Amino acid sequence: MPKLDSIFQPYELRRELARWEIKRTERLLLEEQFKDISAWFDVVELHIPYTKFRMLKIAMQETKKRKDKKKILVINGDSLNLDMFSKFYRRSSADSTPSEEFGMLLRVMEDAHKVYDHILYLTTNHENRFEKIVIDSIGDKTVAKELLKFMNSFKDIFEEAGYNKVVYVSNYLFQIGDVIVCHFENNSIAAGKVGRDIVQYLTPRLNKEWNIAYDSHTHSQSKIAIDRKVVIETGGMLDSLDYWRDGKMKGRGKMSTIGYGKGRLKNGKAILNDCDFHICGWEGYL
């Protein structure tokens, strides 16, 4: 029987990496600096220009009073609404342009730099509207990708503005010590279901120890303990959006909550009873 070497040609081909593999490598490198950190942290979802800026300022002022540890702000995706670049634009009441929204974000960053030692900036479905609108407008994916290389990214703008505390995370998932911050594009009218789904999804897929996850996107708040894990839905720093009030009965049994997540880490370990959500208010009445 012939040897395998005499049958098969030696492989010297370059395997193309999937996009998620590249993002995972980038994420793991960034996570190293936070693995043993002791810090207070806030987790917010802004949706500028709809942000309740007064509530955000109060949250920052409360965190500023904490003197004993470092402080981290997690902008957990959907920092800008970018209605102009979405299918909801015709139904939106917002007249702000993306450049105006980004100007508001830079003002938030300026205030955050006065309070926090680190600002984690995750990019998720709303931030990704920039890339989608370029690809959709041009039509040719390859041409669009080449054009995007010559455009300033969020990271470029933060660096040009001198915001050296920003850790730019081109991902919907990040780990600080044993705490996961994430922005899964899932929702449910059943309170706590998203938290249960996150535990079942992440447990077999992450090879680093984690104990608590803070999830945004759902615009509601909950805290569920299951299978030795805790998942906290952070809510958002905004009221209901227009396309949630379009005459359809959406969100029955699970109201939106204006608020954010907060917690504390000691040597990379979450202090369980200091990790929770903070309610700033309920969604507005009809």
C-alpha cells in the first residue's frame, strides 16, 4: 500500500481566516490588560441623539464620588442611532445628521474622561450602519471595502480628538476580569429569557472563566441567576423609539427601562452583590 506522502501533495496553502476569528484575536489581546483589574464600572447604551443626557450626567457624578478604585465606563454598543443610515429613517422624527450625532458623542467622551480611567467602546449593529450604507450605496462589495480603507474609523476620530482613555473594541463582546459585557441582537417579550439564552449560548463557547454578563440591546432590565452565572440586562439611557410606537402592541409584559448597569471588580473577580442594574425611569406613557 503506498504511503500517504506519495499520494497527497504537501499543503502550503494560506487558509483564509473568518472575520470572527480575526476579531477574537484582537479582542483577547485587549482583554489582557483588564484580567486582574480592581475597578468600579458602569455599562451604558446611549442611542444618541435620543439619550437622556441629564440622567447620564447624574450617573457619572455618582461614579465620580467613588475614590477607592479605578473606574471604567463601558459604552456597550449602539452609541449612535444613525437613523439616516437605516430603513427606519422615513419613520424617524430625528433630524440630526451622523456628523452631529458624532459631535454629541465626543462631548460625552470629554465628560467621561474627567471621571473614568478607561472607556470601553464596543461597536455593534447601529455603529455598523456606516459600513452597510457604503456597501449598499456602491453596490460592489470589493469596491466599497477598498473605499472604507480611506475613511476615518471611530478609532481614528477618538485618537485625533486626543481621547487616550478609549479602548476601541470592534466587537459585540468583551471580557473584563470575569465579567462579560455584550450586545447580542436578540430580544424577547418574556422577562429574563434573553439572560437564560446568553448563559446557554456562551457557556460552551467561551474558554475563559466568566461569572457575570451585562447585555444591552433589549432596552429593558432584568437580573437572572442560572447555572452559577448571572446575567444583567442593562436597559438603555433613552425612552422608546418611534418604531416601537407605530400602532402595534410591541413589548407586552416587558416594558422598556431607562437605566444602566453597574458593578465592581476586585482583582478581576466580580463582587456579586455589587453588580446590578440602576433604574432611572420607565418608558413614557402613551
